[in-house]
Amino acid sequence: MADSELQLVEQRIRSFPDFPTPGVVFRDISPVLKDPASFRAAIGLLARHLKATHGGRIDYIAGLDSRGFLFGPSLAQELGLGCVLIRKRGKLPGPTLWASYSLEYGKLEIQKDALEPGQRVVVVDDLLATGGTMNAACELLGRLQAEVLECVSLVELTSLKGREKLAPVPFFSLLQYE
């Protein structure tokens, strides 16, 4: 069953060469979101991985702005958990902590009261490229004294070596591309 589910998800990923710049192959997840069966399969596969790896030890899923918001709440719901948001700086009300990094959005933030010290969190996004966003998210969660159990994504661009930036935090992806 898992192999056929993974194939269904993989068949829905579209590739656009030379977008947004020459030499880049853009991996488009939009068809996964459009097709209820493939989206359900993606959430199910990620949930089964997390259950097998962490059992009932996860307290929250943290979804990253913005496409992590598409997967985070659904994954949290599937696992019977809550979901906290890590957003672009300036988008959350109340007291926040923020971290900056070199690529993608530049600055992320989380509300200071999003988690209690010692709570265990899994970070989710649609894609891991350079690792800058997830690394900044892990930094923020660490500053809240949360324990990051793992980072997960639907797609990983292996040639950009983003998972190396996340070490020692474990990383899992459903699909890997160069």
C-alpha cells in the first residue's frame, strides 16, 4: 500500500525546467494539493513515518510559512495533535521571537507562548532545499526550549544538501530529487 501511495504522490509532482531562473528545476506540488487522493496519501505516509519513528511522543507539529501551512494542520489532525505556526517576520500578533537567515524569506518568527519548555515538536514544510528555513525554525524552537524531534517534507532537493544544515536534527522526506 505504501509503495502505491508514494507512486501516486510522485506522479503528481510536476517539474518546470529553468524556473524561476535558468538551470533551476522547479518541483511543483500544486497537483498534489489539487488531487484529494494524492494529498491524503502524502499526509498518510508522513503520519505513518512519524508514528513509527516517535510513537506518541510528539506534542505538536510546527508548520512553516507558507506551504508548510498546507501540510502542517492536516498532518497534525491525522496524528491527533495541535499545530503551531512559524511565519515570516511581522505576520504574528503579540510577543514573538525571530531568527534571520540568508535565503528564502530572510526572517521567521514564532509567538513566545506557542510552546512550553520541553514540548516535543516536528517541523513540516513542503520542500527542503538549502535548509535555511528549517534551520531557522529549529533555532526558534530551541529558543523556546522545545525539543525538535525531526523535520519532514514532501520533497527534498538533495543536491542542495539542506539536511546537512539541520544536523543533528533528523530529517525525512517522501521524495528526493537532485
